[in-house]
Amino acid sequence: MKIRIATLGLVAFWLALTGHALAGSPENPRDWLERMSTAMSQMSFQGTFVYMQGDDVVTMRITHVSDQQGIRERLVSLSGANREVLRDSSGVRWVLGDDQSVLEDSAFNRTFFPDLPIDQAGAMDRSYTLKFGGKQRIAGQIARNLKVLPRDNYRYGYSLWLEQHSGLLLKWELIDSKRKPMAKLMFTEIRLGSEVDPGELKPSSQLSKFKTVESGLPAGRAGAQDTLRWQPSRLPPGFSLTAHRLSGQQGGSLYEHLVYSDGLAAVSVYIESRGQNQLNLAESSSSRLGTTHTFSRVADDMVITVVGDVPAVTVEFIGNAVGPVDR
């Protein structure tokens, strides 16, 4: 598989949300999600947070600036392996930890949070139940709890703490089907608006010394439904196609990337021609890295890989359903 899942694991720590701001202090849970969408995409904020998963604890610092130059972000580790992520209009660059190399990908200019497009709100209602919890003081701010609970076992749930005035996400927990936390993220210090120091967007001096490696992700082209070469014949309830990238052609060297979302969770499907170094791949295999599950199988000399922050049953369901599109 060309994409390095471990490299992208850091990106999966975040919930990326885009939306439309609502004034006032709405009491509808959906309205609070929309306020959070706007805050996470349009506000400038800067802070230190702690990510906890099992026995692993990582401290990170993020600077997110939204202005006339667009959205610019820098994420840097304060503990553990040396990590740095930069995002701006030119794309995303990841420092790959201890080997001091940099991965660049201008094709997908994604944020650090899984998308929640507002036009998928209806799909989300079919997959999740929303309800309010209590209030809590986090990083010196009063936050309100919003629970996003799955209606079945095909997706995880979230417990979100949102700053009471702006809706900015200050803490989240990823919860399993038994309502137990699998991972947590919480800000310990945060600055908003004019308090943000844009100087922290500047990359570290070490970055210029790092070697650069290609991401292996072909730019391809954005594809409509009728350009799909491979796709699942069925999907778990609530999931639908939200993005597609295609490079090459059937019968030759083919690379296809599809993204399916239920309005909150996202699953990536990669289909690529089996290379010489992949001749001994097993017919199917499953793996887990933190909260991310991966399922791979070989079909018609193609390698199908499904990745997502979803339960194992979801990636296996989709992976086993992927096949060539009849023309």
C-alpha cells in the first residue's frame, strides 16, 4: 500500500469540522455541532493539548490561523518522538518522527479533523443520537458536553466538550459500543482570536535540514460517480461516497481512492495494482493501530485496503464488498 498509515495516525487525532455559524446560544444539539464546525474552521486559536490512548500520553501544541491568507496550521509535539505537521494552501507536510524526513502531499489539503459537512447532517441523524451532558471547566474555559452516540456497531461515538460562547472543541473522547473511552484529547491551555501568536506558524529550523520523500499518492483527478472503476456493492447503514481520486486505468497500473462517510466517521478505500513486492500478500488480513482499523484483501490481481477510525467490522464489511464496476 502506497500510503503510510502510521504516518497519518497523528492526523487522525483530530475531528475536522466545517460549517455555518449560528448566533446566540442554541439548545438544539445539531446547532451546537454547527457552531463547533464554524469555530474549528474559521476561528484562530492556539494551545497545548494532551492526547491519551491506553498507556500512551502525547503532548502537542497547535497554532491555527484563519485570515485573508486562508487557513494555516502548525502542529508540533512537545513530548515523545519529534513530530511536526504543517498545513496551508500549498498542501500538507508531515515530519516523519525519528528519521527526520518530510512527507508532502498537495493533492489533499485536509485539516487535522475528520470532516462533518453540514449537508450530511441528515445522514448523521440516521447514524447517531445527539444529547447534551453537563458542564466542565477546561483550560480556564467553561465547556458544555455534547454526546454523539452511535445507533449501531458500525461506528464509534464521541463525547465532546465545547466552549460555551464560541463552540470551540476543548476536549473529546472516542467511545466504543459499550460507552467506554478508547482515546481522549484535552486542551490544557488555549488562546483565542487576537491572543494567538502567528509567529508560531513558522516551521522549526530543523525542517530545512530534513530529507524530503514523495508521499506516493498520485494527484490523479477528482472523479464523479460514473468514473469509478471499483466500488463496494453494499455499505453499512448511513455511509455514502464523499470523495474519489483516480490514477491510471483498468488493465494497466491503477490507483483509486474512495472516501465514504456517515456524516462524522470517514473510511478510506484504496485499490491499487499488485506490484512485484506484493506478490506474496495473503488473500486477506486485518490490523489495528490505536483506534484505526485496517482490512486488506487481494482480488483480480488488485490490492484492496480499507482504513478508518471505525470498528473492525466496518472495514471488513466494506473491504469484502469492493469489486470492479460493471460497464
